[in-house]
Amino acid sequence: MSEKILTLAKTQFDKARDAENDNRLNWVDDIRFGRLGEQWPATIRQQRELDGRPCLTINKLPAFVRQVVNAARRNKPSIKVHPADSHADTETAEIINGLIRNIEVTSDADVATDTAIEAAVAGGFGYFRINIKEAYGDTFEKDIAFERIINPLTVYADPFAESADGSDWSFCFVVTEMEKDEFAEKYKGKDAVDWDSLGYGNLQSPWVDGDHVMVAEYWKREEVEKQVVPLIKPPAAEPVLIAMDDIEADPEKYMGFMPAGEPKTVKSYKVTQYIMTGAEVLETVEWPGCYIPIVPVYGDEVIVEGKRYFRSLIADAKDPQRQFNYWRTMATELVALAPKAPFIGRVGAFDTDQAKWATANTVSHAYLEFDGPEMPQRQAFAGVPAGALQEALNAADDMKAVMGMYDASLGARSNETSGRAIAQRQEQGDTATFHFLDNLARSIRHAGRILIDLIPKVYSTERMVRVLGQDMKPQTVQIAPGAEKPMEQPEGMEGQDDQEAMTRVFDITAGKYDLTVSTGPSYSSQREETRSELVEIIRSNPDSAQILGPLYLRNCDWAGADDAADKLEGKGEQQQIPPEVQQHIAQLEQQLQAANQQDQQLKQAELQLKSMEIEVKRMEAQADLIRAQAEVAYAGQPRPSFGAVA
């Protein structure tokens, strides 16, 4: 089996090396040209140095590269996980999001992706990887980690793949050159390596080169068939497909599940890692995921006759940079070789004060004496070579035009005067280089797929894990396979949400999840923008400070900002009051509320009494009116008695 693997691996390595030869040569040339400033042809530099002529390098390309790379650093693509079937839920998805954020922070994922995008912008391609490592502490648990690949030339990818993110790779190599003594100590232990044996003795470059031997990680991904059976666990309504191998490996995990159909065969992928030299397979590792965990970040992709070329940002700007160096060197050379305004006079005119005349262009003398009737005349300076400087400016403009990045994109002043015009020119520069940032987002999306595939397999035991919220605040949650989802809360129990979040055990191995990738400013940049917007609102409406002030403070990074926000909301003082005092205050508040209710009842009684008094007065006034009308009607006649009426 090992011989078969070795033969296949060396054949595939040769194909990958031949297919990537042009890209690798261009990568080295672009990096040396743009980042190391090796911009003069060796023969021309050597000849000019022999002639004592200047050979200046004014490298303008790193500014363009940094502009794109730093834009990628400011606008980090972020992974967002979403539930994809009935066995998944939004709360577990948020826990997985927090776990991914924790993986990114603890393993410095930003360093890995920044290294890859910088290599892609400056050279045409870069890589980072995802690995499984032992967890910290005295445990047998494992964690997932991002790792950066410093040298992209150590990766040889599948040349027959067509995806933009490496998701369809069928093989990949990550090679390392080691000294023979180091290799013998690491991989052979006490057994010496026989470099003249039939296996190692027949190896040629690049597998063996002098005192160095090449060790390769050979990743192989192949399509396989596996048996799955639909199982259902009450009270769930929909079955889930479980591999027969998983059931046989851990039967206790699936206790309580019931068959919901006949087994069937499905297609899947198996990934294997071989640590090998050209002569033997040293280690074989069964990778738990279904993707090769090496993620490429490509630059500008060009396909010609079925062959893929990856070009850097500066690939087409090298000739204008060479022109710029040449014309600036030419201008410097012409100015340096021009005579320094010599004096001209008749023979004998410089006999007096010869030492002063000899240093007249370098020393400021109080006076100079001459012989003869005519005073020596100073010749005018020839001037700066305007033609050479103009050509240098043209070359600088050519560099900007080739890369689509102008002065406004680089932060320099340009012809634009209004803010809108400057913003539009900056947007044009961002659009011209956006494909680099978009390629990084595609790679991060594939990294998210790898994580979603690995997380249920790596975090498959009961354990406590740390997750990070969107505000990067840590929280410890418990995960366990087979944990039950909480029942929906009955009415009137909504206040138990916080308690449920603290006590719930999450099963991140159940259900399916997919992801999206959003590109935007980091959380710290969002906090800065939030503070700026809140300040503008408070300035325009000072009355809103009481409401928006705590929100502003919670988006500040100085020590004590959260405490200040609590005090502004009145929470800080409440937290400092002892419990018995708070209980007494509550009793007083209840008594005050009861007194207020009694006061309201008294007021209502008073209103009723006054209403009755008014009604009596109204009736008395009506009686007086009737009595007056009767007196008028019976004027001069015997009066009847109105006692009954009154």
C-alpha cells in the first residue's frame, strides 16, 4: 500500500509543480521587485556601478500594496452561521458563531488571513490553513486553530481544480526542507537513516538536494460511499441521517433513537494526510473532515487555454516603475555632473588669492582679489533637466493608471476639491482593487465550511467551551451530544430567558448549518462609528443625553465606562444598597402606594359630597322661583299656603 501511495503522490507532485511553475516564478519576481526593491536588471546595475554612475531605486509600489492589504484588515470578512434544518436552532447557531469567534481569537486567525492576502496582492497567491491541536491544560480534548503559511511556495495544489477557493481540491502538498541530521533525529529516533539504501539512494531533486531532504504533507481527498440510516428521537418529528460507522463507533450516543426508514448508500468524501518523503510514508492520519484544510487566497485570476495564471496588483506596474527609476536617476546624474557655476577670466586673473579662488564654489569668502583689468565672470547654472523630470512624472501617472489607484485613493491631494469628488475618486480606486478583497471573502467562506464540518466532530464530547459574543465578551457554555432542546416557554414565563441561557446544555453535533460571509468594518470600528453618531445626535438634541448617554458610554473603551453607564442609568446605586435596606424601601413604596390609593378615595368622596350640596342648592333655588311666581299670580287675593310645596 505504501508503495502505491508513494508512486501516486510523486506523480501528482510532479504535475502540480509543472502546472504552477510560471505562477511561482512570477510570485518570486513580483515579491523581489515590489517588496525588496530589486528593480534594476543585474547586468545594467553592474555596468553602472563599474562606471561609477548612480543607480537609484525609488520604490512607489509598496504604498499601493499596503493600501489594498490594510483595507482588507479594516474590513474583515466575518462568518455567520444559520440553521439549515429542523434539528438546528438559532440559539445553537449563535453558540457556534461564538465558538468560531473564540477559535479565531485564540489562534490569531487575523494573522493567518492577513499574511495570505498580503502574499496574494504582492505576489499573486497566498495560503492559510486550519488545524486540530491539543487543548490547553491537562486534558485529552482538542481544539480547532487557524495557522498561517508564511511561505506560499511550500504549497502545491491540485492543478485540475476549478473552484475559486480550493473546495474541490483532490490533493495538495505542503513541503518542508530539513537537514538530514534533523530529519534523522525527528523521524527515525534511534535508528539511523541509510541514505545510500535503495529507497533514499535513488532519490533526486527536489526530494533530496545535497544535505537536505524534503518532507511533504500529502493531502488526499477521494469520493467514498457510506451507509446511512434515518433515525428519529421522540419528540422530534423529522428523522436525521446517521452514518452506520458513527453508530458502531459510539452506540451509546444514539440510545433512544428509533429507525425511521431503510438504510441507504450516499456519496461522501474521505480526506487522508500522509507525512512522507520520496522514499517512504512516515505517518498516516485520517482527517475527520471532508475538505482539505488548506485554503488559498488568489489574486487576479486569468485563464488562458485552460491554464490558470494568478497575477499580483503590481504585475503590470513594473515597467512604469522601471521608467520612473531610470528618469529620476537620469535627472540626478545630470544635475550632479553639471559644472558648479565656474569662474572664467584671463590668464593671470587668479594669481592673487589662488587658494580662495580654488574653493570659491564650496567656501563663503568675505572677499576675492584678482589681477588684470577685467573681473572674472561666473557662468550661469545649466538648470534642472525638465525633460527627465517630466518623463518621471509620466511614469508615476502610468503606475496609477495601470493599477486604477489615484492620488485620492492613496490619501494624497489631487485635482478634486469637493468632498463628493474626492469620495467618488476613492470609490473608483476601491472598485479597481475590490476583486482582491472579494477573493479573500470567498476564502473565508470556504474556511467557514471547513469549520462547520469539523466542529461537530472535534467538539463531540461533553465539555465546557468558551464562546465570544459579537462585542467579544466571553461566556462559558456547556455542550454535550444528545442534549435536549428546551421546550417553548408557557405564557407568563418570559422572564426566565436569562436563567435558561445559563443552564441550557447545547448539542452542536445535531442539525445542519450553513453560513454567509459579510465584509465590513471590525467591531472596534463599528464602536467608533456608533460613538460619532451618538455625539452628533446629542449635540443636535441635548435632551436626549439622558437616554443616549449610557449607550455612548457602553461603546467607549476606557476603564470604568460600563460602571459610569450603570450609574447614569441609576443601576450602580441600586446595586450598592444592602438587601435588607432594599426590602425596607420596597415596603415603604407599598405603604406610599396604599396611602395614595386612600387619598384618591377621599378625593372621590369629597367630590360626591360637593356634588350633593350643589344639587340641594339647585333645588332650593327652584323652590324660591316657584314661590315668587305664585305671589305674582295671586296679587290682591287671599294667599294660599305653600307649605306643602316648600
